[in-house]
Amino acid sequence: FVTIASLVTSLLLWGCVTSLPELFIRIFSHNQDIISHGVVSIRLYFFGFFMMSFQMTGQAIAVGLGKSKQAVFFSIFRKVIIVAPLTIILPRFIGINGVFIAEAISNFIGGGACYITMLLTIGKELMKKSHERENQEMNDKIAVCLGKGGQRDMAEAFCRRTGAQLQDKPGDFLTVRFDSRGVSLSGFGLTYQGDFVETMLHRVTRGRLQHEMLVKAVKSDKEGRKAIDATAGMGEDAFLLAAQGYEVTLYEQNPVIAALLKDAIRRAKKNMDLKDIAGRMKVIEGNSVEGMSKLLDPVDVIYLDPMFPARQKSSLINKKLQLIQKLEPPCSGEKDLFDAAIRANPDKIIVKRPLKSECLAGREPSYTLKGKAIRYDCYVL
């Protein structure tokens, strides 16, 4: 909005000045020689004036976000680095008009450079803050309800972490419910609860595990192998890693999803067929980019699935995951995520992507395993 408003205003001013230059000159002088020369000079000088809207927008956003040094730099860049030298150089080749053309050139270069830099740097930060604000607004509407047989200490601890209020009945938006069955999320006529017995038992038993593409991508006979799932979601892919023998650390930033995931793992530990697998899974509630920067022990595999959770073929699963999507939209900081994974220096990074999508952060993998709808890009470091 700021960009459009600034551009429209500057275009209106630019149009008035360049189409009616005599009117503005006569405010200061009625000398015909000055007017005739001034008309040409004004049109040259103000030729790129509308580009100043991009510089003003870029600088205003920089100042608003506390990056005043960047704003000052582009002011100096346009006037000192561009205008001053061109004011000296151009008149040597095209005469006095070069002085006025220097200003027009600086508007194009300075305005364009400032705005593009803002989009590439500060723009990402703005998008991130916007997503965080939207998520916070959604989380502020979450109610926490303690049902029959629910663990009050778990519910109260969750309320302390999220700032939510514990109440006796469901809320109007989304409700996190603690009852005898565990932790569930409900709202909009739907209820969702993580359940590895229902979703994963058939995939990790009776010889089916070795047919999973992710398992093929991470297969290893190394003792004590460790993996990180930096985009845990509801942990199904991490469950496959654990089934393959990895000790898996799962990062999940959203407190509601983290609570659902921890509860699903807790209940899976009670199943005779899944307890060993679930025992190799550890959930950390927090930002995986920050977490990977503080790793002390080496890790064998880092798994990234930034497209969570906008997929699944089953319409039923889609309906349930709509609740999760209201809490956590698909990842928007893919490059930061990938860079953090590289800095952690694992043996291998596995990235799950839609079959026909671009490579994460534009980096070509060492090799790829392809399925019907998805693929696994494998980066060997």
C-alpha cells in the first residue's frame, strides 16, 4: 500500500511539473529567457522523479524497522556516489544539460537499488513478522479445556507457556482439550488427535518399512545414528526415521502442535509394536533454525519438509489437517532453514518436495528419489 500510494503521488506531481513547467516557473520569474530555458531544464531534472517513490518507501520501511544505517546509506549513495560524479562528468560530453540529467539518472539507479535491496532483505523480515503476527492472532483465540480424566498439571503447564486461560467448556475458535484420551484439537466441527497407531503401524510393520522412500534415502547401518527433523509437524516422517533406527530430535515451534505431537508419542509408547520406535523420538518446542545453530553433538541426517502441511490425498485427512494449518501455515523461511541445516554440518540433508517443484533455496541435490507425487532431494555433505 505504501509503495502504491507513494508511486501514485509522485506520478501526479511528476505529471503536473513536466506538463505545466511554465506555470511553476512563473511563480518565481516572468523573464521569458528564464522560462524558455527553464522548461527544458525542469523536464530533464524531473524526468525520473517518480522513481523517488521507491527510494522513499524503501528508506521509510528501513527506518521503521530500526535500520536507519541502511536508509542513510542510500541517501548518500544517490547524492554522493551517483549525482556528484555525474554532475561533473556529463557536462563535459553533453553540455550544461548533463547537470540536470545526472539527477534523473540518480533517481532511477538510487530508487531502484534502494527498493530492490529492501525487498531482498527487509522484505523477508516484514513477511516473517506478518506471518508471526497472523499466527499469534490465531493462537490468541485458542481456548484450553480440561475434560474428564484430563491431566490438570499438563493443561496448566500448557496455559503458562501460551498465555491461554484454562476453562470448562470449548471456545468459539479452536480448543485444545486435555482429557482421558490425551490431547486433542477441535474447532469448526472437526476434531484432530495425533495417533501413530492409526497412521503409522501399517507402514512400519510386516516388512513394509523398507519400501518407504524416506527410509531408502536415509538407510544406514551406523551404530547410534542420529537425525533431526527440523519441520516436525505431527511427526509422521520422523517416525519413519526412528523406525529405521535413528535417535530423532523433532523441532516444532507452534506450542499447540508440539503438545499434540508429544501426546501422540506418549500414547505410542504404550503400544507393544511401536514403543521402541516412539522411545527414540524427542520433541523440542522451539525454532529449529535457532536450535540447529546451538548443536553440540554431531548429527548424521537433517530432514526438512518445508511444505508441511499442505498435502495429503485423503479428503478426511485434509479436513483434519485444516485445523493444523490454521495454527501453522507452510514454511516461509526456506532459505534460512536450509542454510541452518548446512551450518550444522550433518552427513546428509534430506529435503521433501512436491514432485515438480524447484529445489529448496535453488540448490541442486547430490541425487533424488522420486515418487508419484513427491520426491526426496538428498544432499551429501
